[in-house]
Amino acid sequence: MHASDSPPVAPDSSFREWLRRFPKTETHLHIEGAVPYALLHAWRPDEFPENPPFQRPEHRFASFADFDRVLLRHALAWFTNVDRYHEAAKALFARRFAESVRYLETSFHLPMCGALGVPGPVIIDAIRSAAPPGMEVRVFAGMLRTDYAGSLRPVIDDLENWDTLAGVDLHGDEAVPTQPWTATVWQRLRSAGKMTKAHAGEFDGAARVREAIEVLGVTRVAHGIRAIEDPAVVALARDRGVTFDVCPISNLRLRVVPGWREHPLPALIRAGVRCTVSTDDPLVFGNTLTDEYEGLFREARLTTDELIRCLKAGWEVALIPEQDRRERLDAIDQGVASAPAPVLESASLVSVPS
């Protein structure tokens, strides 16, 4: 949107009401890290009490290992059978639908096939069948950088034959080097029509983003924000049309950035990098997609034009027919034209998870 196309401003407009009118996407969401905590509390209230301290806005994790410990303790307690995937996804999708999310990409942890003793397509079907009418869901298999060396190798070698699998994602501790098998497997899966992603530029620097783009060949990078440390990598991402699926509250809570004002997302957008906005692991962070956008607006000072760019970015990369993409983008333009944009009340910032 050009400056001359900016929507009218109304000081009384509610940000959340304004945001709700737009059809949204969420493109960076780990299903094991997104089981609604309310399910755990209702299931075992003594073990999982209300308002856990790690969901408080002021909480910061000491390290990735600290975060991983909390996540695994809660996720592994819940995901004991494939039906639990359906139950968690149904509750999660209903919440996102209420936020006007109409397209969602989520990943499941591939080693769970072995842990539960079920084929991956069964887990995928359990997740996808939980989608409410009007929401498109695409499921990715997420794996660690070391998984090909173990018992998962034959599973990974068969992924191209999983018709309901949208693609793959490389995740886990970024301190672990990316192994040579990854580029070969990623290329093979792309040739089979699967989308390939990789986590990079979160706990390691811009060089890992370059690696994801140039060596792994991905056009979708989960996080990617530390590309800002090297202007050449920012230019590489922009020129190759790479999308960063960014999760600001996750970055804050994991100490990747010290605060909203220091978050690289505004600078990346202004440098021409396409960025989407997602929640990552809301089980642990206690965040909603609306919280993410409101924090970007009120604390990181994104303009409404820039927020609209993020909203559109999700639809631009969504794995949907072109006619559906055009209809969603048109709906966003119509939403912009039909209501005044909110203005920032600098004297009284709302409290958002930070």
C-alpha cells in the first residue's frame, strides 16, 4: 500500500475490532506446543493448575533448554495417543477461527510417529479433520537436525508418498549443525511437490539464514529475524522472495530480543522482506495471534499499512488455489477501505504479552 492509499484514521477505533475484520493466516505453529493449556488443567487440575507462571507476560526463559523442558513436560503428558491430536487441534482451531484465522499451517513432531506407534498420515488426518468449516489447514512434518541418523531414516525417506503431507520443517536447537543429508532430502521432497521450511536466525545468526536459503533451498524460514545482523543476507532474502514466518512474543520470551522496540520485524519489512506473524508455541507463551499484532502495533510501532502487509503476506504464500488467494487479498483491501484504521494512544499503552 502506498502512502497515498493510507486508510482514514479514527481516534476512537478499537484495534482488536479493526483487526478482527480481516481474514488471517497463521503459518508458524507447532501443534505439540499449541495444545490449549485449559485442556491440561481440565484433565489434571492438580498437576496443571490455573495461570502457570511460565505463561505470565513478564516471564522470560533462561535458555532454549529451559523452554524445551517446560514444553516437553506439558506436551508429552497430553499427546499419549492420536486422538489427543484431534482433541487439541479442535480446541486450538476454534480459538483461531474466532480470531478470523481462515488458513493455518501447523507442524507435528515426526518422532511422535514412533512414540505413539502410528503412521504419520494417521496423525495428519487427526489434525486436519479437526478444522472447522471455512478454515484450510496444512500439516507439516517437523524434524530435528539429527533425525536422519536414527530410526526415522526410513520414515523420512517415505515422506514424499504421504499425500496429505504439505511439507517438512527443520526445527530444534539451532546450535546443532545442519547435516549434509538435509539439503538432499529437502530437494527430493520439493521435487515431489512438498513445501520445505527451516528454522534459522533465531538462536544463531544471519549465516544460518543464508544457509537455509542457499544450501537448503528454502523460501520459507521460521523466525529468520537475525538476518538483520547482515545486510547482505537481508538483501538475499528480499531478492529471492523468501518469507520469514516471525513469532515476536516467542522471540521476546526466549530472550532472542530484549524488547518490543528492539524487534527486527519492522526493519525487515521496511527492507522489503516478506514477513508473516504467528504464535509458535502458545501452550508455553500463553499468547494469541491478536496479541502478536497488537504488540507490534502498540509497542513495536508498526504502522497499520505495515500490519496489512503482514496480513497479506500470509495469503501470498498460502498453499491454496490462486482464485482463493485473490479473494482473500481482495477481502483485506475491502476491510481497509470500509473502516478507519486505529491510532496509537501513546499516553496509555495496553498490556500485551511481552
